[in-house]
Amino acid sequence: MYLSNIKLKNYRRLSDVTVDLADDISIFVGSNNSGKTSVAHAMHFFVSGSRDRFSFHDISACRWGDIDSFEAGRDGASLPVLSIDLWFGVEQADLHRVIDLLPNLDWLGAKVGVRIAFAPRNEDETLVRFRERHSQAQEAAGVTDTSEGEDSYVAPPRSLREFLEGEIQKEYEFKYFVLDETQFDDALEPSAGYEPQELLRDQGRTGKDIVSSLIKTNFLHAQRHLSDSEGGSRSEELSRHLSRYYQRNLQRHGEDHNALKALADSEILLNQHLEQVFADTLQRLGQLGYPGLSNPRLIIKSALNPATVMNSQDGAHVHYALNDDGLTLPDKYNGLGFKNLIYMVVELLDLHAQWLATEENRPPLHLVFVEEPEAHLHAQLQQVFVNKILEILAAEDDEPNGFHTQLVLTTHSPHILYERGFQPIRYFRREGIGIEQSSKVLNLSEFYRTTENPSRDFLERYLKLTHCDIFFADAAVLVEGNVERIVMPQMIQKAAPGLRSCYLCVLEIGGAYAHLFRTLIEFLGITTLVVTDLDSVSGPASENDGVEPMEDGDDDEGPITSGSTCTPDTPDAVTSNQMLAQWLPGKKKIDELLNADAEEKTIAANAFGLGAIRVTYPCAVNIERNGEQIECAGRTLEVAFAFDNLDWTQDAANKELRLRVRAPQDLGDLVQRIHDKVHSPSYKKTDFALALLSKDPGAWNVPRYIAEGLEWLEATLGVGEQDRRRQDGES
């Protein structure tokens, strides 16, 4: 049995979301304030059934207007209801546990569901009580007429919304309903007119009792306050935490007469006892790959105070063995990262052991939320944690049949995603602004199932190499190659400095593979700029030639033949760039690409301002030198850069760029020789990028096509200079 789906309505920015959970580990990713942690808070609130955990501001802001409409008596208006639908995957062996949730005796489904609603006790009576309170407040304040104008004083509560801010815990209550799987579609949306069956008290156990008998929820916060400081209310030493773990879960020394005798006789015997008690825990910690080859191993030593040994937080200390001769150091002399790793594992073992120790009516499902496990952990320890944690918890469970543990990690770490791949990822995407802001949750396992190969495997493998930053970014910049990736930060600084305030994911994808990102970019709905090359090659001799254009890098040193590299002005030239041919702007002929306008290069954003996509590639520019003028386009970034910085690149002081041509016959000869030089086998493009970084950024211009793309991205994200002034009230 496991929790397969969570559907939330009207809770914080999660106004209407469905979260699909994996049966082992689910990973919540997304930018800040996208609602990842709110899912854990919602589970804690609804499952515990504690009204004192609720605040009025937990109601989705987009529903506050419903309260005003209900107060005004508009037709069909009602107070908002917050709800969570929990869908459990069950097997025949679990049916006795969920008998109260079966919609009927003929049930043959795979899921059972329960809805927990936090709803008004009686909304009409709530309105009456507000009006009475309002009238009493005006009378007590001596206010006789509240309709004289906006400046007239009105004693609180001035509105039903303000009344509920203080009284919602009294005016709302929990209600529980059985859900019938046959009345819901694949997206867990109910059929029109469907009303679920309420679980009433006179039917035996209450709804709260039923839910509590099925699932136990725990939450490990990111703010773990581990430090090496000597005391302080916010510091928590690893040794003290292990002592508490001992108190709760392990054999007490007071029950071990050998230990009491050892305590009286010698410190050696007591330390042997502690080593025996903690052996299993330390062995499981060893699965995390620590201590490894060169790190000190972990041991437990007593401070040998008979009054406080292990039963207080000062009785035992973690030490690190330096050698086999007994030389040790206290835990504060080891790194914070490893201490935090041990802390999290011990805390999870503690929570897990408490669940296992429930002697009567233990819930079969233990759901644990771990918030940002990467806090204080370097990349290698993050990967070790996510790989080994399920094995460590499984070692604790001596009664696996019928009981199950699920983990949910909220993270901003690409290293954790690296270890788990696409399928556990649940992507939280922010939508809307102001009072209409909300989130949508996308299931990457669904993307994995519906995306065909080779795209799916390519994307998963490639994003592992690039650390999956795209899942945390405000926007993505897909670039042609290593050169663009190296120089892009400096070009952003020059052409669109507002982008520095955003989190951009710069992915090096190449023109031959950019189109494979289309499914992922469109699935995530992330704003994207694609910076790519024109990649002109000679076209086929006829429409029926059927010769595929060569990819960039397959340059032919012989005469121009069908499919070989050529300048963009070559008659009938086409592009070998599959991004341009198959995605945006969806054109193959070079002359059509050069004539494409901005609209043809852009996919507009959705209603929430998300998902806009723009491609930019070298365009035709007018260049002038020694009285000559010509219009041409560069095939690649290096050529386009030379055209937009012609005099500067031809200066002998900048010969390191290797774009300088000696004694050209005329401007046309100069253009051709720059093209030939860049596309010769001896030209090292990375050397060009590194040489450019060594130059004064103020001396050169960003290629026009890149500047236009970056300015579009800046404007789309609303971080341009004019946008910032407008937001700051300066314009």
C-alpha cells in the first residue's frame, strides 16, 4: 500500500494541483516560492486534523474575492473550501485496512480515496455572526453612519474577510468523504454532479481516526542548526542528537546490568557497551560511503559521568578515531557536511523507529518529507544520501509485509537529480502574478512515458551531464557550443544586464540536437532563448537529389558539392541546423531564414506569460571598410563576431582571436577569407573564446543577433532597465 496521488485545492498558491507520488522516492523541484514545501505543510495540516495549525492566509489568495462576493450576497457565491484528496494504491492484502474507504461492496478498483475538507460549519450562520459583531463594534465605537465616505472610521471587523482572519478556526471544521475511483477520470477530475459520500461519526470511527490509521507523516526541516559553536540556543551538536536517539529508541543502560557494572568498574567496559549499542546504527551510516579510505571512522565514547551517561544530552560524545591506537578527536573537529549527513540519517532513523515502535494500530504507510537535504552537504554527499537512504531505512524495518515507507525530497540541488533521473521529478511551475498567482505540478515520469526515443534517453543522459539546472531556472538559454557558453556571461553583461538578476540555465546543445529539447522545453513551459549558428551548406542539385546536408564539422576541403560547408550567400544554400529546419522558424533554405521576421522566430507565451521561445541566429549585416560596403551574414558565431567588429578584429593588437586577414584584395575577399579561416581544420574555436575573455569588454560589440535575442529575453522576463524603473516607481 502506498500513497499514489495528492490533489490539493485552495491551499496557499496550490489552488488546484495534483501531485503524483512514486512508491519510493519523489523529488519536488522548482524555483523558490513555487509551493514545494506547501505540499508537506498541507499534508501535516489535513492529516493531523488540527485547526490551530491553520491561518486565514493559508487560503489561496485567488479565493479571497469569493469571501467578498459572499458578503455582498452575489448569486452563487460561497465561502472557499480547502481540501486534499488522498489516493492510495492498494492490493488485495490491504483491503482490510481500507474497508471504511470502499465506496461499495462491488469495488474492484486499484485505488481508494479519501477527501479531507476544511470547510465552513455553516456559512450562513458565519455571515450572521459577522454582521452582529460588526454592528456591536460600530455601536461600541460610537460610529453611527459608515456610508459617509472612504475616510470615515469603521470599527473592526470591517469586512467578513477581516472577521475570518481572527475567527476562522471557530467557523471552519474538518469533514471527511469517501471517493469513488469510477467517478474520476485519469486526471482525477470528478464527473459532473458527483457528490462524494461523507464519513459521519455514527458510522463507527471518525474520518480523522480512519486517516490516522492509514498514514503517518513526518517532516525533516532544512534549518537543522548544526554548528561547531560552544552552546547557543540555535546550535545543536551531533553528540546531543545521538544521545536523544539513544533515549528514545535504543537499549537504556539502566536496563543493562552489565553496563551498570561496567560504569562502576571502568570506562573501558562502558565504552564497549556503547559501541555494542550503536553498532547497527554506525554500520548503516557506513553505507553512506564514509569514512572511506582516508577519513577517520566514527566511534562513540562516554564522558563517564555516572549521573548523566546517555540519559542526558551531555553524557556521551561522538569521536573520530585517528588511528588504531585509541587516539580520537571530538565531533566538532570534523566537517560540518559530514555531521549534517549523520544528523539527517539519525533523525530519519529516529522517526522511522518511532513509527515501527507503535505497538497497536501502526499505520501501514510512513510518509517522510525531507526539505532541502543538500543544506551543508557538498555534491558527493548529496549523491550518497539520495542513493543510500532507502537502503538504510529498509534495514530498520523487521516487519516489511504490509508496511511501507515513502520519501519526498524538496530540493534545489542538481546533484540529487543527477542520481535519480527523470522519473521521480515533480516540477512545480509558478503561474500568474499578484493575487492570481498559483502553481502547477508537472510529473516528469509522465513525460518519460510519453516521449519517444531517441529524444527521451538523449535528454536524460545529457541533463545528467549538465546537472539539470533547467529545473530551477527562471529561463533557459540554449547555445550552439562551448564558445557561446564561455562568452555568454560577458555578452549578457554588455547587452542585457538586467538578466543578471535572473537565474539562467545556459545549456550547450549544438544545432544538430537542439530540436530534441523541444519536447522538454514545451512540457516545462520555461521561457527559452536558443542561440544557434546558421550552418549553411550547399543545397542539392535538384529537388529530387535527396542528399542530406552535412553537419557542421564535416567540412570538405575539395570543391563545393551538395551538402558541403559554404557561405550563406551561396545560391540555393540550405541549413544543416536541425533546430532551424525542424523547430523554429521551421525553414531550411538560407534565404528564407535570413528573411524571417521576429514573429516567425518566436513562440508566444501562454496566458500566464510562460513558455515563450525565441531562436536567434546570424543575420545579414552591412559592413564597410575602406569605402567599400557589402551585406552579408556569418555562418557561425566567430564569423558573425568578425563582421560586427570588423576594424577591431583586423587590428594587429587582436591577432590572438585569429580573425585577422593580411592584405585582402577587397572587402569581398576579406569576407571570404574570414569564412575560410574559421572553417579550416586548424582553427580552434575555444581559443577564440578564451582570447576574447582576455580583451577589454568595452572594446568590442556583441554580435547583433545575440544582442537582439538577449534583449528579447530581458524584456520577456521583465528585468530590463525600463521594467526595473517601472517596478521601482521611477518612470
